[in-house]
Amino acid sequence: MDKKYKLVQKVPKTPKSAYNHHRFISSLIHHQLKHFNELEKSLLKAGKKLTDLSRIKTELHASKYLKKMTALLHPQGVEKPQKTVRRKKVRKAAKVRAKSKQVKRRRRA
């Protein structure tokens, strides 16, 4: 059964220029890195080195660091999620043929 909604808002695709490995990080990302660094201080075990934020300059380095920290925060999410099995879509013509076969079988019986 298809759901019908009164208002459906179309969302444009993110442009490819939205992420650039070599672009310098913005102040928003820099502040996020600072927050994660403070959290890293409390999460790291003794003997491990704290990440030096002054070495993180590009979006690529920032994304790798944020991925590492997110894995520390949410260990259950580190494993890749299992893909759900999609049902095959049955064409309308196939549905009509299946129904007509059922009707013919009922008439014979």
C-alpha cells in the first residue's frame, strides 16, 4: 500500500564541490575538532598519545580524525551495518497474469 502525502519536498543533491580533500578546514570544523580533542583526553587509555590538532589542516585529515573519534564514542557502530534485502518489484502485468491464472484454476476445480 503506497502512502500518499499532501506535501512532498524535493531535496536537491549535494554538489560534488561540497567536499574537497585538499581544502583547508573551516572554523566550524576546527571547533568540532577541539570538542572531540577534549573528549579524547578523557577516553584515551594511559600510555596513548593525544592527537595534535595543529597538524590537522585539511578536510581529509579532519574526516579521518572524526571517524576515529566517533568509533571510540560508539563502538557498536564500528561494524558495517548489514544490508537489508530488498524485495523484487513485481510488474503490474505480472500481477494481472498471476490473478488470471488463479481465476482459471478456480474455474477448473
